[in-house]
Amino acid sequence: MEYIIIIISAIFVNNILLAKFLGVCPFIGVSNKVETSIGMTGAVTFVMVIATIVTYLIQKYVLEAFGIQFMRTITFIIIIASLVQMVEIMLKKISPPLYQALGIFLPLITTNCAVLGVAIMVTDGQIPGVEGTITLLHSVVFAIANAVGFGLALIVFAGLREHVELTNVPKAMKGVPIAFIIAGLLAMAFMGFTGIV
Amino acid sequence: MSQWKNFSKGIFKENAVFVLFLGLCPTLGVTTSALNGLGMGLATTFVLLGSNMVVALIKNFIPDKVRIPSFIVIIASFVTIVELTMQAYLPDLFKQLGLFIPLIVVNCLVLGRAEAFASKNTFLSSFVDGLGMGIGFSLALTVLGGVREILGSGQIFGLDLYEGGMIAFVLSPGAFIVLGYLIVLNNKLINKKS
């Protein structure tokens, strides 16, 4: 039951993009086409889950064990940056087709606030629906659910934007401004889920 | 380029939020009121100034290949300074801004300026650039926060203006919609796009 609440809450109620505003840069940047947003979603899911596991363990067994929690920001960003690099090298060797598909998006993920954001939320103990201590399984489920929420919002939004490209928009609103207004309407639609968990 | 031009481009011509679309996550996330926007803007300005100055000073010692990780570590150190200082002296603001303070590390604006400007220019130019960009960013956040506060809760900087606002403007849809229309205004009035 606890896990179902985590999943529904992270995907719909507290959607990472539309309610928490994490990862808005790729949201606006790569959402021109449905295809690229699927690629981005894949890369983010991959890195987010691995990064959450590693940062959870580091926080628990290194930072807390030695009482150096103030080093968290620096440690986490270095972990994420090196993970992204490592994933890139490994993918290149193990699965060239997947690397081709995700390749250009991987370096962008280092500065995607969603990945660092989820890692920080987990270590701050801010998973909605969990009382008491957070286990590794909680954080993995939370990371996967957030990645799905990110993908859902990104792909729906890309679909909407593909249609808007074909319509006649006032000159000053072309491109990014109209995208923001659409995102606002989408966020309003997601607000309808408020209160179900 | 004169230093004055270098300073003012960050405020109008290359405004981080309205023109370059950098640093959007904190822009949308914390601007529920003008004061929060200003606080976030000043915190980012401090990090931006610090990282620009340090990067400009040591740019000749950093090997090209490990450039980006080095910049990130420099930025993360300044963010930690802000985080700890704010927690000690401004605990209320720190609680309001919450997650977004550590997330200054991944603000594309800070890394973008380090990479695109400070790693190629002198100490003085980088300082002026950081100041201009930071003030432009703070201004944008304060305006966005102010508009949302006026429409959403009928207040400005905590002073009551009228009774009852439209709560949607304080919640997430308002952030996207108000920012969208502010960019439109900017395109129409300040940086006329042909």
C-alpha cells in the first residue's frame, strides 16, 4: 500500500515537472518532438535510479557515519557527474544502439535539477506517503515513479507542442512563450489530481 | 566592449530568464512572492559572482579536459557557503526556498557563465558580467514573484493590497502562465523581435 501511494503521488499529485518545477530546462529545451522526449526520458530514468541508489548509500554509510552532512551538495553533484560519464562510457561499449539513441542527452543530465532534486528529497526524508525511516527500496520506487512522472509530462507536452507548431500564433508568442502557457494549462489539468492521496 | 555595456547586457539584452531561458527551475519554483524571488535572486548572484571570479583567476591552471568538473566543484563550494550561512542567519527564508538552495549547483546560468564568459575573460570583466547577470536574474525573479503575489494573494512584499486573490497564481499553473506572458511583454516592448 505504501508503495502504491508513493507511485501515485510522485506521478500525478506531486509531478516532478508540473508541481515541483524540477527539470524545467530540458522540459522546454527538448520537447519539440515526441521522439527526442522519449530519448530524454530513457536517459533520465536510467541516471535517476542509479544516482538515487548511490547517493542513498553514500549519505547513510559515509556522510552520516562520519558526521559530515554539510558536504552533501558537493558530494552528490560529483557523484552524479561521474555517474553520467560512466554510464556514457559503458553504454558505448555494451549497447551501441542504446548509446546512439540516448547519446546526445546524457551529458545534459548532469545539470538536470530533477536528478539532484530527487537525491536530495530522499536524503532529506521528504518522500510523500512514507512515515518513519526511508529504506533503500522506498527510494528506488520513488526514483522510478518520479522518472515516469517526468516522462509522462514531457511526452504529453511534446505532443501538444507538435500540434501548436502548425497553428498560427502571434509573433511575440511564438516558440517559448506559448510553450510556457501550454505548460501552465497542463499543470492546471494535473492539479485535478490534488487530494486523491 | 566597455564595462558598462558588459554590465547592462545581463539586465536587458541578454537577461537570463526572459531572453536566454536559463535557470528556469528556481525561477518557477520559488517565486510565490516577491520576497522569495528576491532572496533566491541574491543567493544566486552571490554564487555567480564568486564562481565567475574564481574561475577567471584560475582558468590558466585548469586543464581543458577537466574543465567542467572543476567548475562544478567551485560552484558547489559557493553553494555550500550560501546554504550554511542562510540556515544560520535567515532560517525562515531558508525554509521557504528549501530544496532550491542546494539546487543552485545545477542552475544552468551559473555554469553557463563560467564556461561561456569567465573561462575566456579577465578577472574584472568576469566580475562585472557576474554582477550584471545576477542583478538581471534577481530583477526577473522579483518581478515574476511580485506579479504572482499581487494576482494570487492580493499582497506585495507582504503588504495587503486587496481582499482575496486568485489562488491558482500562487500554485504551479500560475508560474508557467505568468512567466509566459512576461516573456511576451519582453519580446514586444524591451527586446523587439522582428
